[in-house]
Amino acid sequence: MMETFTGTIERVTYFNDETNYGVIKIRPDKRIPAAEARDGTVTVVGVMPELGVGESAQFAGEWIEDPKYGRQLRVNTVSPIIPTSLEGIKRYLGSGIVRGIGQKRAELIVDHFGIETLDILNREPHRIAEVPGIKASLVDGLARAWTENYSIRNTMIFLQGYGVSTKMANRIYNEYGAETVENVKKNPYALADEVFGIGFIKADQIARNMGMPMDAPERIRAGLFFALNKLAMEGHTYAPHQVLVETACELLQTDNVDRVNEVIGETLIAGDLITEIIPGPVAIGGTRASAVYLPMYHRSEVGSTERLRHIADTPSKITEKMRGTKWGEFLKEVAENNSVTLTPQQQGAVKAALTSKVSILTGGPGTGKTTTLQMVIAALEQHEFKFKLASPTGRASKRLGEATGHEAFTIHRMLGYSPAEGFMYDEDSPLETDMLIVDEASMIDLILFYNLLKALPPHTHLMLVGDV
């Protein structure tokens, strides 16, 4: 159950500048017998603005029972309360909230500016230079520290006013800094794209709390992107136009189909979505259905098609060397050397991998895929061709390595992926291999598949393996 109360900070037990996680002792303005320590204080934990001893704030959160420290309030929001009395302002300034201003300097500043101290510092922080007893060399640093602190606190208050938790507000501020309020007012839906952990649902909640109309173009546009991403998670690289409209209307809780279609048109014109005619029968009325893509999926789909065609049309070392091979004798020799017997279907699969630039090996469990794969590798080794083994996941690559007796990698590791730099291997820096064998290929999403194809030299053979 959510509890809300005000109180004054008695002690800051712990505060992390990077995460804004704190543990503080407060003296509540009302008694809370079930949670008070012997001295009447209450422990508050969670992500919060930096608070100093003597400050007052409103706290909202839920009670938790810590096995070691007892009952604590885990905060959801913390809203500092600006003092209005001279003594309150002195305590506030001297509480340590601004680096460089302690109790002594706080008294000097408040004695000089009086009850207008906070207003003056907010508007003209460099007027600290007017205060007798403060060295000129300190003015810039103190003014800068005050401005930064004021910006953070105003941002927290602004965001919490629209239902954003302190933890989430801190994350938003870390992304936008002093421009947070301006950016969120301009387009709260950008939060879904630019701030980790905020999706469309949360961004929509913030926007609706800010008074964003249900049929605002920004809202519909964000809903369209969310709908397409949701469909992509289900394995669809595009949405038929009508399906997108229906999905978006359901998501946005609107029946204004014309408005949704209007925004789709505007977004297509802007190039932020892409459409193509879906091949197939002509619908009633003489029109064909159209597909709507997110640009990255359209680019990946078209790019994958082009790369596969280029690979398929490019000669290879393997096909050149295997030309003229007496396949019956060769496959029998490979099988005998490895003490296995290949069925005609398995022999055909091994031959296809060595003669076709792109091949697919499928079949359910127990159909002989592993043996076939082992014989493909044995044939490559017999002719000293280079090959690589990869799978989409760590578990799958481990199984592949165990089944073949050769090192296998995850696709990301093989391509040298890092979050900061992306993929190390691409069309400008391709992998060095004559054949790439990818197991569990059905688990690869389109974007990863495109990046994989970009890293393959055109002469490389590609063999995709997976269950049906």
C-alpha cells in the first residue's frame, strides 16, 4: 500500500552520486509508530534526489521489511519542499545539497539576501559575488554548482508531477541533462526511443498525464512504431496496411481509422516508414494489398535478398576444386574414413553443400542432420578448405561444437559485436572463410541475418541448418 508523508532529513546514511540510490533517516511531520525507530526517525531507501540534513521533502512509497534493518519506506517519488523562513533557508543551503556551500557560507548568503535568497540564486546565481566573505575565486564554481542542482531538482519535480518515479526521472535526466524539461514537453514519445527502460506504454502514460490528446499525430505515430515493433517480435518483418491500422487502433484505444490512415500517409511521405505492394491476387476493387515496414526491416530484407543473390552468383574455391568430382566414389570414401554410412538423401545433402553456394539442411530430431553435417566438415577438411561454425545462442553453439568436435561461436561473437562499436566484421572487413555453417538458423532474426550476410565474402558457401 502506498504511503505519503512529509518529513525532515536527520541523517544521510548513504548516497551514490552515479545511481542516485540513497539511504536516509527522516523525522516525519506526523507520527508513524509502526515504522519509527526509538529516536522517532524513519528509514527511507531508494532512488532519490540528493538531499541534505535539515531539508524537508514529501516522500511517497511502500513499506518493506528488511531482515536486518527492519521496516523501511522504499520510495517511488521524493519531492523536496522549498523552505520559506530565514532559518529554513539557512538549513536548506547549508545542508550540503550544493558542493562548496556549508553552514557558514549559507549563513553569509542568507544574511545578505534575506528571504529572497533562493529566488536570487535561481535567477542570477553569480550574484553570490556580492556576498561579503566569499572569495571571488569561488564564485564561478558555486554558481555552477547551484545551477546544476537547481536544474536537477526542477526536472525531478516536473517529471514526478506527471507520474514518473524518481528512479525513472533520474534515468531520463541522465539522458537529456539540463534539456530534459524542454525535450519531454516537445515530444514525450521520444522517451520510448531514447531512454532505456521506457517503452511506448510508459511514454504514453506520461504524455496523457501532460494532456496529450488521444488523436494527436505524435501519439498515433508512436503507436504505429510500437505496433510494428510488437509484430516484429512475433516474427513479422512487415504488417499489411489494414493489419497495421487495426493493431494501432486497438493499441491506441481509438476508432478514428481516418486519422490513423492520415498519420500513416504522413509518416510514409517523411520516409520514416516504407511501403511496398504485396505480390499476389488483385483484391476486389482492382487494388493490391500493401505492406508497411519499419525502415531497418525493409533495408535488412532487401539487403539480405541482394547479398544472397550475389553470393549465389559468385564462383568459389570449393565449386572450382570440386568440379569433375566423381561424387559416388568421393562420398563413399569420406563416409568410410569416418566409419559412417550415408543414406542417399544424406549423400545428396553433402553434395549440395559443396556444389551450391547457399544450401539449407532441415529435418526433425533423429533424421541424420548431425551425421550429414559431420561429413560436410570432413569433406572440407579433406580438401583443406577453411570453415566456421556458428549459432544464434551460446547454448546452441556449445551443442554444435560438441557435435562436430570443432569450435563454434555465437554469431555475435564471430562478428566481433560490441554495443558501442557494433559489428567488427562487415562488407569492408569480411570474415576469412570458404564456408560458414549456421545451426539453429530459424532462431536468427532478419536484422542479425543481414549483418551476417554483409560479413561474408561473396565466394563463401553458406549452409543453414535447422529443424522443421
